[in-house]
Amino acid sequence: MNSSTLSPDADTNGAMNRAEIKASGALASIFALRMLGLFLILPVFAVHARTLPGGDSAALVGLAMGIYGLAQSFGQIPFGVASDKYGRKKIIVIGLILFALGSFIAAAAGNIYWVIIGRAIQGAGAISAAVTAFIADSTREEHRTKAMAMVGGSIGLTFALSLIVSPLLYEWVGMGGIFAMTGILSVAAIAVVVWLVPAAPLVKARRVAWSEILRNGELMRLNYGVFALHMTQMAMFVVMPAALVKYAGLPLESHWKIYLPVVLASFVLMLPPVFAGEKQGKMKQVMVAAVALLFAVQLGLLLTFSMATIHWQWLVVLLLGFFIAFNVLEASQPSLVSRIAPPAAKGAALGVYNTMQALGLFCGGALGGLLKQHAGAPAVFILGGAATLGWLIIASSMKNLPRRGRTATIAAA
């Protein structure tokens, strides 16, 4: 996208202009509102499910949790392609309506089966690709990673906030009230889209065949990367909450005392390498280092959980390392997809990317649970280590990216 499209506040002094800040902030708030609604149920749903008819089945409870990601994986590509064709705002509003509808169905559910239906409808509103493409449309290339970092930071802070308030909300309004709040937050996000998000500049470009997206080796590297990242994340958190209860002596409602400072510190520590990498044209080196850190964390967790005595302070150090790597990769990868993808197919390319992200969440939860149950916690980190080692090999051979502000045209491999 040509920076001249970002009138009236375009500048050349290296800072984001007013239009970019407004668009990025508003779109990040949409992610935050929606993800808060999603994260609020995670700390308490497994306990609440036991009070529902059918909730005594671990398989059905797992399905209620995981079907959201599965539905997302089916919806990301159609929503991304539709946003290329019909406009970002319309598609985002449709997705938020679906999410709100699913939330209200789950709020009124009298058994686990209606919760599953509601969660599936929530997931069907798969707007991540459209929102990310909207951010790419609304920012110049040299500032896109900053905008994506705003989104990544909002998600991280939302996750930490949910760990603090979720047990309190459950006590005050119950599970139905929390689901109803997710619907209300989604409606609030619709208002943000309609009235606060500036219209994205129009991009005129040739139509792109699907084969051009699916055969692009650089895009495929990033697609595998986001799958490995979120599979590893979900598998880790199958093990970590119980480990903090057992080894740190922290009840579930006190875990925020670890997560909140770790997430805040990781966000501060991830900013300098990301901004320096963008400015100096060394994002490949930053990304490879982040993947290497992710791999080192998995090895550290494998060794820790293989020992007779586990020190909880070491778990906190490894969590900090994980979130630093996670935030670097969450900020940089979507930006790179939007730069590499053909202008007329950013939504489609990000749809594929977000599909792989959703599948990673689903596979991480399913495989992590199976491995923990049948092979023990160390097997979970063997899975994460294998996935990240493969990613490290793939990332090491990616093409070096140009400095920010220069056109990034990377040929299909």
C-alpha cells in the first residue's frame, strides 16, 4: 500500500500518524473486547460444567471448550475472502453479531449440549483475518508491526485481566452472566467498528488466484509458525495451572499474581527487539531468536518436569521467556503476512494464517490433554519441543526482509 493513501496526516518523520493511531487503537480494542469475553470463561468453566446436565462428561466439557477453535478454523478463510470482496467493516460486524448470538445462547443454556451449540456459533464469527487485514489496510508498511504489537499487547493484557476478574464475576453473576457479558461486549465492539474505526483506504489491485497464496513458500513458513506457536501455547496451559497450584501453593483464583506481572514484563521486554528489527531490516534474525527462545523454554520445561523436585520460581522464569517469545511472534508474523501477500488478497492470506492459528489451539488442547493423561506432563513438552524445533529449522531458511518503508515483494517459492 502506498503511504500517500493515508491522508490527511501522513508524515515522513518515522512516527505513526493520527489516522494510523486511531485505526490501530480502535481495531485493537475490538480484539480486546472480544477476547475478554472469550477469556473470562476459561478459568471457571470446567468447574461450572459439573453443575449442568451432561457436564459430568470430560469429553463433552472438552468439546464445549475446544469447538470454538474448530469453528474458527472453518470460518477464517471465508470471512477473510469476503472481507476482500465486500469490505472489512461489513464482514467484521457480521462476525460480531454471530459471536453475540452464540454468547446469548450459551448464557441461556440449560445443559452442556446448548453450551456446545452456543460456543460453536461464537466461533463461527471468525473475524480475526478481517480485522488484521483492516489494520494492514490502515497503516503504512513501516508501522504495521507497531500496530500488530498493539493488538498483541491488548490480547496479553486482556488474558491477564480475565484471570483476575473471572472468579469474582462467576461468584457475582454466575456462568450465565459471564456469557451474557460476552454478548454485550461483542455488541459494544460493533459500535466501535461502526462509529470509531476510520474507513480504510481503497486498494485497487489485480485479482489473485488461490494457488498464488498457497504456493508462496514464505507465507507457508508463517502459517506453520502460527500453528506451532498456538499448539504449544495451548498444550502448555493444559499443564501449567495445575503445576502452579501444586508447586507454588497458589489456588486458581490467585494465579493472576504470577500471570499479570509476567505478561506486563514480557510486553515491555519484547518491544525493543521488534522495533529495532523493523528499523534495521533484521526481522528475520529477531524472529529466529524468538523461535529459539520458545524452543529453549520447552526444553527447560521438559527438564523441570522430569526432575524429582520442581521449584516454582523456575516455572515463573520459563513463563516469562515463553511470553516474551510469544509476544514478539504475535506482533511480527501477521505484519509479515500482510506485507508478503498480494494487496488484493490480504484478507484471504490472513484467513489461511488464522485458520492455522485456530487449528493450533484445537490440536494443542486435544493433544496436550491426551498426552498429559496417558504419558505425563513431560510428554506435553516433548510435543512443544518437536513443533518448535521444526519451526526453528523452517524459519532459519526464510528470506531476509527489507528494511521498513521499502517495498517488500517476496516471490512465491
